[in-house]
Amino acid sequence: MTKGGMESVEVFTTEGKGRGLKAQKEFLPGDVIFAEPAYAAVVFDSLTHVICHTCFKRQERLHRCGQCKFAYYCDRTCQRAAWLNHKNECSAIKRHGKAPTENIRLAARILWKIEREGSGLSEGCLLSIDELQNHVDSFGEEEKKELRADVESFLEFWPPHCQQFGMQFISHIFGVISCNGFTLSDQRGLQAVGVGIFPNLCQANHDCWPNCTVVFNNGNHEAVRSMFHTQMRIELRALNKISPGDELTVSYVDFLNLSEERRKQLKKQYYFDCTCEHCKKQLKDDLMLAVKAGENKPSADTVKQVIQLSKDTLEKINKARMEGHYHEVVKLCRDCLTKQEPVLGDTNIYLLRILSIASEVLSYLQMFEEAADYAKRMVDGYLKIYHPNNAQLGMAVMRAGVTHWHAGLIEAGHGLICKAYAILLITHGPSHPITKDLEVMRVQTEMELRMFQQNEFMYYKMREAALKNQKIQVMPEPSNENAPSLFHKKE
């Protein structure tokens, strides 16, 4: 089954896994298999005034809707593009007196679209909203309670003059949002800013070692003649060579967890048992639990104690980060590393988590040399665990490259930035803002590296002078959030 721009994929049904997507032709790493605009999408409640409600870009100054005083836009172009979807919402917010939560707003946008177009197949969609999975039958008591509360709030918000829908269908829509809501990120892909429904993407099954990745693209204001002018969409991109007939898979969770942990998370959030090869054979678990080898191999008891200490430290670190006590975070990391280093192997995930936090926070505090050392060890571990074209690996390598560059370690910095660029060209594509940023850094570090190779002494003199005149660029404040996950699921 193919439809409008989706000729390269087909929906198929497989026993045990239900529906899935299959390639109709060959794809190479970095190829866009399909791009899909959102069926409906909303900005998170906490960010409604700092994120454009059309393209989901973070902007300094936004224009507010003069009618409802709730929606914000980059400019007139984005405001005009939003009107079809915002028109009913605008009058409903005015009538209701305030905007409801993001879940209610998203359900309302979906139902207004159904009112306009019917619930059959939309243009370019392989499946209708009616056919999407809702998993309501698998909900636990707490989830059912939340669902009932959402339906009640929705009915209070939904205008009486609009088409009325049955309770079962409204519950179906909330179920679809709960299981299939996709996380939308800002233009650099670093912060989750909203949630959307993409019916074609919903058909891609999970694999912990997938052959595809999903990137959110916020659209392009300059592309006036393009069908994607300001239109945000997701892009499904190939990570490896894919042959016709191969199933297209994406990962719903971060790979940097033991197979048992990933399976628990998938069961809890998405209601299925992962049967991928990496989970069945527990591939890479030995690396993620590695202990120091050699004559002084630690006892099982010592390993257990250090892992428990690591878990306790991570909890304390989270608390200190939430409160902005970054020097306390550094102290906790250093103390923990002192205990971990004689016991845990270089790829142990508990060691890697502490190295990652230490390098990020030290960079922010401009203690770049120590940060670079930790970042290098983190990247060396990640490279042995992650898929070589994993987006999170690319972002970590980029961060490590920038840290080395700031530390004046130009050779290592340039090498890491080039490595990150090669990964993100595949996962994000050449036109994504983060890839463009990396390209600028790559050119700059290449120029500095040539200068360094010609005359090391002069390079450091010029660097010193430049730093005196221009305050070194401060790294962004460390975030307590993980990188945006693929699907948006209320915890």
C-alpha cells in the first residue's frame, strides 16, 4: 500500500509484531526514506510563550495571537500557515477562558481535523487515525484514571456547536496520543518542545539496533517555492544500506542501557516484549557491565558495592543539578570516579554516565582541560557500544570535540568534530541547523590546525591574544534532561 510521496515504503503485517513498514527500494546511509508533516501537533504547556506554534523553533521575540493571547509565532508567515489549525482552537480558548493542557489541545486539533476532512485516509497517510493503535485495553488503573480525567477536561473545552464524538472514539484518540505521540524538538534538536502525531511514522516497529533514525526538521523560512516552506516535518533516514523488502525499524529508547532495562522500559511505555536480536542475545551487555581485567580483578562483592555507590551518586547528582549546584556535581563526580576507576571497565555504563556528566558540567564551568580528558574517555567507551551512525553518539562526539577545542587541544578537537560531522551528515542531513553549525566549526578548526602545524608557538600566542580580546564562548548550561526521546510518553 503506497500513497502520496510514500511510494518507497509499504505497510505489512507480521505475526507477533502487528503492522510494520517495509522498504520498496534500496536506500543508502543518510537517504531520506520519507518526510511526513504532522497530522496534528502542539507546543508543551511550559513553553507556549517561547516556541513558535507553527514551526516549533525557539525564538527571542515572538508575535502573539491578538485574539486568544495564547498562541505565539515567529512572524506573519508562520501565523498565516497556522490559521487553519488554530482557528477553532482560538475561539474555543476565548470561550473557555483559558487554554487547556497539551494533551487536550492535541486531541482537539486531531478532532477538528477529522471534522474538516473526515476520519478516512488523509493525503500522504498510509493509515487513517481510526486504524492507529491505542492500547487502551492494556492501560493500568492509574493510566485509566488519567484517561478519564482527560476525557472530562476535553468535553469541558470542546465547543457545543462543533461535531460531537462518542466517548469511545475520544478515548481512542487519547490512547493514540499516549502510545504514538512523537517528541518535537527545537531547531537544534537539543530540547523537547512539543508533541505531534505522525501516522506513517507510527507504523515503524522498534529495534534496539535499528536501520533507520528519525529527525525532526523545523522547516525553512527561505524556501518560499518549496512545498516545505515553514512546514515542520519528520524525516525517516537510513542508517545502513537497506535492501528492497527489508523491514524499516527505529529505536524507541536509548541503547545505552542493559537489555533487561530496555525491555522493562518498552513493556511499561509501549506494551510489548522486545524480541530484537540485541535483547534476545543480550549483545553488548558484557561491555556495559565490564569490570577491570588483569591480575587484580575485583571481586563480585566489590563490583556490586561500586555499582550501588554509582546509582546513589547519580541520584545525588540529579538533585544538585536541579538546584544549579554545579561545583557540588563536580565533587560528586570526582569522588565517584576515584572509586569506579580501579573496579569498572572502560565501557561500563555507570562509569560512562559519570564521565558524561563530569565533562558537560566542567565545560560549563570553563575547566576545559579536565573536561576534555573525561570527554575523550566517554567517547572511547561510546564508540564501542553505540551503532556507528547513532545520533546520540554523534552529539556526544560533537560535545567532546568542542570541549577539546576550547581546551586548546586543536588536533584532537578537530578530529572529533570531523567524526561528529560524518555521523550527523547521515542522521540529520546536511541542511539541519546542528550539521551546519558543525560544518562552521570544522572549517574553523581546520584553519587553526594548519596554523598550529606551521608554528605551534605562534598558534598559542594568537590564541592567547584572541581569548584576551574575546571572552571564550560559554558552553550552554547543563540540562538535567536527557536528549529528547523518540516518542513522547507521559511518565
